[in-house]
Amino acid sequence: MPDSKLINEINRRRTFAIISHPDAGKTTLTEKLLLYGGAIAMAGSVKGKKSDRHAVSDWMEIEKQRGISVTSSVMQFEYEGYCINILDTPGHQDFSEDTYRTLMAVDSAVMVIDAAKGVENQTRKLFKVCVMRHIPIFTFINKLDRDAKNPFELLSQIEDELGIATCPMNWPIGNGVDFKGVYDRETKTVLSYIPNGGQREVEKVEATLLDPSMDRLIGEANHAQLAEDIELLDGASDSLDPERVARGEQSPVYFGSALNNFGVEPFLEGFLKLTSPPLPRVSDKGEVSPFSEDFSAFVFKIQANMNKAHRDRLTFLRICSGKFTRDMEISHVQGGNKRMRLSQPQQMMASEREIINEAYAGDIIGVFDPGIFSIGDTICSPGKELRFEGIPTFAPEHFARIRHKDTMKRKQFVKGTTQIAQEGAIQIFKEPASGMEEVIVGVVGMLQFDVFEHRMRTEYNVEIINEGLPYQYIRWIDNEGIDPKELNLSSDTKIVQDFKDNYLLLFTSEWNIRWALEKNEGLILSEFNKN
Ligand code: G4P
């Protein structure tokens, strides 16, 4: 029987990712949440673009320059007995693979939407990735203090474009300069909005729809509109179904303004009530209960040089079961069940790291990694080896030939490209029989090239030459012992190898893929690397 401390600790964990289009307010919302947990002393204008102070969750240089999140950071805080782990995700679809990996490590997701913009073009793919995982999705519709779209329109856009049902938990009263607050559908009360500069203590005035003071509080017109909206909602919208929420089929929706710290607390409380503690995970030995006394975890993220002063590489693990203690021996399954102790286990408060002595299922820990772990690896208690389901890689859609400008920098070039590829930030290939003087880099989104180039320059001190290639499709050759040079291929099809020496073909069009299959009987091509 697992001891009761273990059960309590795991039961109070909530681990979620927060996703949004850039500028929708993810950083601001994260900060307010951290503020509730007392994890940071002050929130408000902590964001970097207008001042030189930067949001605690924005640590990479390029994020500051471009105002987008390109890496996922991890933060932990306590709130009313809960131990909450928030995983930040990149806010751009070009990094949706990174988001997908992060979603593998969480039990639910919060989607932040700008009330003036709704579901935005660039984020459609990102949000769909979330829907694909079938995890509970909570929606926070932000910036009601600005002119906003009609809330009914926002809900139907989420439903139509993402294919997920919605259930508004509260409802906005007016918007922009006329924003008066939100109506809580469960308690049937109004939470009145009083701007206060975004600090924690918000003056709350709660009143029901029938309250005689309501006209004065929110204005006659808003009162009438609200009564009409609520009648419509109660009659027509789905009621909350926690089981559908748990399956990722229905998203509870909250309205508010993160910047003004309005609606954040009701959101957090509703979210905590509806989300579950860490869930069981599928492995090759069956489902693994988080409450098992045997420790298990998997690698979902690797990042080199997070702190330039340290020149290190951190591997992030999601603990799936049991308890981790600092000096315990573990087995690295994909490393041939190698026994080891994890070096400098740490937890994150954004860029602040803290060495930890213990952590539980649901937690994310970072460990110092000399280069042995890969994404998807399982680590667990020795003698209790199992493997968690792998994390799929997305097929790259953009390719470039990359060389270093300065031949003296060969060593750094090889190190940089290899390490960044191990992190999963790019995929690298080579032409058969070529050395490491140049590589072919494949990415899912073009912005990944910019990040790659920037990191090569700032972290590895290498200037690169990037020559775009016209290929859009990649296929692994699955036939054993085939010599690709013997294949009958169209002239614009390219043969390359990955770094495990598997052969692949790069195509410029789907037509060329069909051509290759027709002209080479028995050829087996696959979109994913099975090795
Ligand atoms: P992100 O992480 O999703 O990219 O968004 P972030 O929190 O950085 O917010 C983007 C901008 O939106 C910030 O403005 C932020 O202050 C503002 N914002 C966030 N929540 C609200 C809200 O509820 N109401 C209003 N009115 N604004 C909000 P900024 O720092 O001035 O940056 P920018 O405007 O120069 O991009």
C-alpha cells in the first residue's frame, strides 16, 4: 500500500500547460497566477517590451527581441493547498511541435484568447495540436477591458474552428470602456469590475440579477442585455459536463482581464475544482498509476545553454509515478537500463532554479544532462523497467543547406547543430558520404530557422550560411538493404541520410512521391522515423 503522504502529495498536484497566440496575454495571466501563489512579489508591468524588466517566464534573448515565446518554461507554485505546475509553451504555430511535446507532459491545458481577435490564424494549428491530445482544455477569454467581439460569436468560433464544445462559466457584462464585470452562472451573481492597476486585491461587489442596485452597478442597458444573454445561454448552451471536460470534448470558458487581475481568481478556483490530479500513463507494461510506489518519468524536453553563465544542458522530466528523492538510483531504460543518479535535480521558478530534495508524480524536474538523454526516454526505479509511449516527431516541411562561414569554427558548428537537433528544435540530415562541413536542416515552421541561426551565433559563436532548399516533403525508406542510388527518381528528388544513417528522400511535391512509388516497385516510404 502506498503511504498516505505519497497519496496526499500526488493528489494535490495540478500540472497544466498554457497556450495562446502571441500577445493574447499568456505571460500576463501566468504572472497573475504566480502572484496568487505568492511565488512572485509583484505583478503588473513586468513585461519586457516597454521597459527593461522582463516577465519571469520569458528568458531567451530572441523571445525578448521578437516578443514571442520560443521555449517552454516551467513554474511551480502553491495555492490553497494545491501544488501547481505551469508549463509555458511557444506562442507561435511554427513551434507547434514543441507545444505538442509539452502537452505530453501535462494533464490539462489553458487556452488564452484575445477577446478582440478570437481564434487567430497563426494559432489555429497550435490549438488543434491541443485538441488532438484529448486533454481537458480550459479557455480564458482575455482583455475584456478593451473593445471585444460579441461573446456568442467568440464561443461559436472556438466550437467551429477547433471542433470542441464550450461551456461559459461566467459571462461578460459590456466590454472596453463600458466593461462592468462578469456574471457567474453558478452562483448567479455579478462580480463587478473596478480597475485597480492590476494588483492583487480587487474590490468585489457581488449582486444578483434581481438586486435593485444592479441598474446602478452595471447600467440599465447592460442589465437588460445581460438578462437577455443569460436567458439565451441557460436555454441553449450545453450544461457543464465534467466527464466531457475530462475527455477534452468540452471546454469551460471564463472571461476576464488578466492585466487588471479581473476574473483570474474565479478562473483559478474553477479550474482547480474541475481538473484532476496526475492521471495514469500508458506504458509497454500497461497503465502506470501515479500512486505506484515505483518511481517513473519520461523526458519531454531538452534544452542546452539555458543559462549562458552555466553552459549546461538540462533535461526536463515529467514524473509519472511515485516519488523522486535527490540521491536515489534510477535506471535509464533507453540507455540499456543503465543505473545512475540524476545530477543536480532542480525545479524551476522560470529562470530561477532551485535544487530539490524530493518531487512527486505530476511534477516536472530538470536534471543536468551530459548528453545521454533523448526526447521520449523513460527513467524509472531499477528493476522496474518499463517504457512510456514515444513522443512523435512532426515531419519537417522546410529545408535548408547550412554551412559555417568561418572554417576555423568547424568544431563549434558540429557541436551546435548536433545539440540543437538533440533538443528537438531542428532535425538534421546529411548528403550520403558527406562530412559535417554542411548539414541539411529540416523544420516544421520557418521561425525555427531564425531561432537556430540566432542560437548558433549567440551560444556557439558560429555564423552560418543558410541556403533554402525547395523540398517540402520527407519520407524515410523502409526497405532493408536498398541502395537509394539505384532508385528511379525524378531529378528534383534528393537522397539524404539522418544521423543514424537511415536513408530518406526529400520531395518537392506529392506528385514526385507518387512518381517514386510507381517507378520503383516494392519501395516502402514512411512519413515517420520508426527507428
Ligand atoms: P503573450 O505572453 O500571450 O504574448 O502576451 P502578454 O502577456 O505579453 O500580453 C501582451 C500585451 O497585452 C501586453 O501589453 C499586456 O500588457 C497586454 N495585456 C494582457 N492582458 C491584458 C488585458 O487584460 N487587458 C489589456 N488591455 N491588455 C492586456 P504590452 O506589455 O504593452 O506589450 P505590447 O502591447 O507592446 O505588445
